[in-house]
Amino acid sequence: MEINIPALLRIKPNALNKIGKYLRKDGFDRVAVYYGEGMKDLVGERVSISLDSSEIRVGHEETVADNLAESVLTSAFKLPRGIEAIVAVGGGKAIDCAKYVAFLSHLPILSVPTSISNDGFASPQSSLVVAGKRKSMKAAIPHGVILDTEIIGASPDRMTFSGIGDLVSKYSAVQDWKLAYHAEGEPVNDFAVMISLQSAENLVNFPNKSIRDLEFLRLVCGALVMSGVAMEVSGSSRPASGSEHLVSHAYDALAKKPALHGIQVGVATMAVTLLQGHPKRDLILSLLEETGFCSYVEANPLEKEAFLRAVDAAPSVKPGYYTVLSDDDARASLVEEIKTSAFWNRFLA
Ligand SMILES: [Zn+2]
């Protein structure tokens, strides 16, 4: 199996101003730029100036409006000849689409997220809507990831909280992977586990867990990149996605108004780690508390009824994917616990 990891990685303030320089250094002359909605107004001028000053030509430019598979396919066929790389500037949707265009066109992609609501910007997968349903499609891991921490810091807080929620899920995902090994002999890739957990540990051990602290933000960004790398190394989503992701996907279909992916995943992580008897659960809870994730969810709680049904529906989201929720009794006991314990009133309404 071939493993690729991003060859170019910059996580620092004002990294956006150097996109042209980074592309030039890697020998690219002509690129296609994909912007998320509103992103051209926000940072387009800085991107243009940077590309111009390094004499990088823009052969195609597009604003991504949706993440329908058909739109992505059309866009890939529209790419003119001579494009050497794709640059994706925006949130999850723009990067998911551009990543798949790059995959279809066999082109390297430079991922430039303007917010970090999930770990998709550095993962080898694209989340696209296929025939009305959201689907995770295999794509290529980005050639480069540029994270401008000042831009990330200026993005809405809920986005960063969502990224933190997606991050803590590495703990429960890895635990589910180990359970799957014991229950069904599914092989665990130790190296992917180490990559996935070690970057999360850096956060837990950082003294000032404030999303206003650019150094803390840098660690969050780095850990989300490593989550993508862990998926590439293992050739599966196991190190980054377990029962908590299944609950979140089920909730997407059941809730009247779904929340951000990582917000749902973070709350679900609190739930499934309880069932797993996870040894790091207290640390996970204190990280969520100290960063302000918990206060955010308290002000914007998830729908209790839909969440309970999502816990119950989780195994049907991905049949054959063994997790702590595969066991009927365990699932019922978690539902009961969430119904009766006052702890959950803070996060579910
Ligand atoms: Zn996720």
C-alpha cells in the first residue's frame, strides 16, 4: 500500500500571504483556485497578491456553492489543460469538493482552510452528496496544508469548538478500534493509533486551553492534520471515527436542525466514552470544559429526543463496523443513562 503524507505544512500567523512562495518552491506555475462562499471577498485579494508576486498564474477560478457529486464532476471536466495544482481556500465544503476534483484530475492539492470545524482539510477522504445522501468518498490526502492561525482565530468560535469536538473523538475512535479487534479480530494499526492519540495528548497537556491563544490554536490545527495522516497510514477511517461519529451521522438524519459535525461528535464522545469506561474520560471532559466547548453547547444544546434515537440507530449507519454501540444491552444502558442523569440536561434539551 502506498502512503502519502502532506509534503508541505505551514501552521502560523500570516501563512496565507506566502501561498505564492510555497507553490513556487514546489515548482508549480499554473494553478486552479477554489474558494468557499464568501471567501474571495474575505481573503481573495491577499491570495491574488501572493500568487502574482511569485508569478503563479491562475488558469481557473471557481466559487464552490454546494458539495454535490455532479457539481464536482462537472468542475473536474471544466479544468483547462496545463493546470499543475489546485488551491482550495475555505471551509469544509470547498475543500471537500476541490479535493475530489484534484483526485479525479490526478492533481496535487494545497488545502488552505479558513476555519477548522472538522479534520477533513487534511484527510484522504471527501464528504460529498451523492444521490441526495452525504457520503464519504476516498480521495487523495493533500500535497500541502496551509493554516493561517490568525485567520482561523478570527473565524466564528463555533467552528473552532467543532474542530475540538472532532479531535477528542480520536480517543473513543481508537478505543472502538481496539474493541473491534477483540470482538472480531479487526487488525489495529499501532502506528496510526500513536499518531492519532499523541497529537490529542499535546492539547490535553497544554496549560492555557484558550481558543484565543494562537499557540493553543496551532496545536489544535496540528492535531487535526495528524488525524488525516493517521487515516492515510491505516488506510481506513478507524483512527478518526468510531461510535461517536456513527451517532453524529444518525443525528444528522434525525434532528430537526443538525448542529456542526464536530459539536455533535464532541457531545457523542462524552457519551460513548462513558460506556467504554474510557480511562481518559476525565481529561477529555476537562479539555471540553476549559476550551469553552461545554459552555457553547450549553447555550446551543442538541435535541435530546433526536440524540437518544441517534444512539440507538448508530449501528445501522455503518453495518459491520464494530463499536461499543454494537451491543444491544450496552446501547440500551447508555440511552437509559442519558435519559435519567442530570449531567446531560446541560447539553441536550
Ligand atoms: Zn469527524
